[in-house]
Amino acid sequence: MNFPIVIHKDRDSDYGVTVPGLPGCFSAGSTMDEALTMAREAIELHLEGLLEEGLPVPDPGTIEEHKRDPLYRGGVWAVVSADLAALPGKARRINITMPRRVVEAVDRFAREHHQTRSGLLTRAAAVFVAQGRGPRPRATRQHAGTRKG
């Protein structure tokens, strides 16, 4: 998941980082490179806290959206990627059922991207849940000649 960040530098100060899409998430670094590294760590810690508390991960928004806020005027914009699936947590073995063609497609994609099936499905599920978009309900069809009573 990509998070826009804005970096400010005042005279005689470190580089200050704000993550507009994660209210309350801040960081800093003595160099621009360190500020970017520390921003990723701050984002991941913030996300870990949200997930542990069962809170949704907010939509990070876009740089264009956040640039409209005068609070961020004069800053340097960047994007930091955070892997929700890589956040610490206790693994749990589960048993799921999927159509064979889907499993084969997942396995093929995982191999091509040097991942495991479990790793790929974990990342995909984490991103899907973090975006807060569930599947749309499907209309049910009744077979001809059957009635629900």
C-alpha cells in the first residue's frame, strides 16, 4: 500500500515527515534518505497499532488530494510503500476451499514473482481488507420451477 508523505525542513532542524493519510503519524531524519527510511518505519508501526486494535486502515489518499491542504504547503512530496502482510503477527494455519483454476492461477503468479502461495494470499487479503472494499453482493438466481418458501 502506498502512502503519500510530505517532508519539511526548517533551518537548523532535521527533516520532518508527516503522513497525511494517517492522522497522528509523524517521523523525522537527519538526512532525506533517513527521513524516508524512518517514515516507512513510522507508517508500519502506526498500521500495526490500528490492526491490533481492530481499526480499519484509512485510505492513504493521493498526493494531489493532500497538496490542497495549506498545512502541507512548501513541503517535498514522496510516496512510501508499506507491506501490510509483512507486519508482525502470529501465523495461523487455515483450511480454505477455492476453485482449482483459481489455485492454479495463484500458484503460477506466486512462482513468477518468487513468492509462496501463502505469502501471496496473505498480501492480497491484507490489501483488500485495508482498502475496506468488500465484494458486492451477488444477485441470487432461482432455478425455474423452484420457489423459496
